[in-house]
Amino acid sequence: MKLRVALAVTATMLVGAVGVGGLSGCALPTGMAGLGNGGGTGGLTGTQVADTECHPQLDLAETAFGLWVTAKKIPIQGSSHQFYFTIQDNHFDPCADLSWVTLQGVEQDPAHYDPMAMESAQRTLIFFHRDQLITDASFLLAYDARDITVADNQLEVTYEALAYPRVTEGPTQKITYKYADGALRQETNPTIDVKPLKLDFHTNPPASDAITIPLGNANYSPAIKTYEGNVLADVPMGDGKILCDFYLTQKTSGPSCTNRQKATWPIVNEGPGQAPTNSDSKSNSEGKTNFASFSFSPPPSLRTSYFPSGNINPEDTFPDESVVQVGPYFVDTRGDTVKISNNSSTVVLGDGVAELRDEPLFTLDKSRWPQDLKSSR
């Protein structure tokens, strides 16, 4: 059987000039300190006007698509169904006339949603003209979409037919699109088994408490390195290191960190739960702790305690003065403290510092998100 392998692409954040897709001469934004890169046009997605100034580090989550990518659902026109998706490849380029993002997902009725259906997810593309989501486009659902090329106002995609499961590669076809007057239309009629996908970008996704996180674009990534999860790593903190456990699939709580060099953290017991026992809140003879456990599940919590240091060897060492992503968390080693965040709440650990802050790690500009859309069914 043909196996679909999800490739984890590690991208290095570009802070200087970016030589991709005609970026020369573009004014660079300030970068990671604030991912908002200028005001957007706002308004309905159908009335967008492409920004005349190029913002090479505009994040995908800051475009109009950020509204739907946060919810991970797009309504289907004329139906109660939703397209449930994850991002497979992010080739959004805010300075290119045409760029794209590959989505992997399934169309389902929310009343009968089956998460297992994502195991047989198919792929579709959404398209951008510079910083604007192209909402008037011919979206196709296929087993795969690859070998995408752009020339002037035309875009060519190789689609693979839908049949599933399979033992060999399915038939493929190159489909050509042409962009004109704000719309992207097929120039080629499909002759293989692909499905028109009526994505509705004029309707809000269902209400959600999902957190918006930075996603980067074709030119930069918010993280210098990405782990899918399950890693035990030394993390630079000031002049030393702390050992952090991100084996997320094997426990119900969140990450934890241990300072094996010295105990400097105060006793902290923030968040819900029972009052700590003596063993939960113990400290060393100086009243300090060296172990911090935290959870970002609402409401978030942080607790510190003291444990004798063991001889556990880390599996990796995170780079200093950088940002690493581990599953849903970002680990920021810039400065004298370590910040670990789900981009809603942030734990700050440093010499004598152990704090839970009700603030995101990244500030995202949502001014391009559409307003006054129709309500979901």
C-alpha cells in the first residue's frame, strides 16, 4: 500500500534580506519581536485589495485565512458540512503574485464527525495573490497535489486521483489555473477522479476557543527547529541549562523542567487543583525549588517543588537565543529566561524566576481577518 509520509520541514527564520520570489527592494518588517507587519485592508474576503507594500514576514495566521486556520474548519457552500483540515505545506508568499498552501483534510457533517477519518484525508490547495486570500477559485480535492509551478498569472498543479485505499500510485493530471480580476479559474477540465470542493470563505467557521499560533510563510518560520513532540531536551537558561520533558503523549499533564545545576525557583502553586501536600511543595534548606511542572489546559497552572537531581541524559539540546516548537508549544531561549508558551499563556523560568503569565508569546496582527461574515449553520 502506498504510504503518505508527512514531512516535517525545518525552516530557518530569515531576519535579513530574503531572496525568494521577487522580494528584492521590499521593506523588511521588524521581525519576531512583533509579527504584525502593517495594517490590513479588513472588510469582507470578497472585497480584498492586495497590499501594495511587500511584507516578507507576514505570517499566514495574519492573513484573512487566519480566521479559518485557527478553527481548522472551513464551511462548505450550501451544506451543513465542514472541511476539517491541517496544513500540509505552507508556501504562502506575501510578496508573490501567486502562492499556495496545501491542506490535508476531510469533508464531514459536524453532527457525525469522526476524527479517525483524518487517517484517509485528502488534499486541496488554497491560493493567495500577494497578501490576500483568493476566495473566488476552483478548489479541487484529490489524493495528492504536487509539482506546483507558477509563471506570470498562471499556476499549474499535478493532481493524483482520489481512489483509496490503493496499492499503486493513482493516475495523475496537470491542471492549469489562470488568475484574472481577483479570481483563479481552471483552464483544464479534470479527466481523473478529483472532486470540486466548494469552500465557503464568506461564512464564519464554527465558534471555537482554539488559540491562534504563528505559522510562518514560504520565507520564514517562527521556530528555528520543530519537533512533533516527545523529546527530553537540555534548554539553555541564562548561563546554564535546564532539562525539560516534552513527552506529551505519555502523560495527562503538560511539560516539566528541572534545574539540575542549582535550586533557585521560589515555591509556586498557581492554578486550579487541590492544595499541595508537603511533598508537592517541598523545597531545599534555603526554601528554593528546582522542579517546575505546568499545564496550559484551561485554566493553566504552574507548580514548583524540589527533587534531587538524577543522571538522566537529554536526547537533544535546544539552541540558545532562538525559538523552538515542540508540538503545540513554543520554547523561547532568547535573553536570560526560558519562555514556554502555547501562545495564550506563558511560563517564564530563570534564575530566581518561575512565573505563569496570562499573555501570548507572539502578538499576531488580525486586522486582515474578515468581518461581518455569515454565521455558520
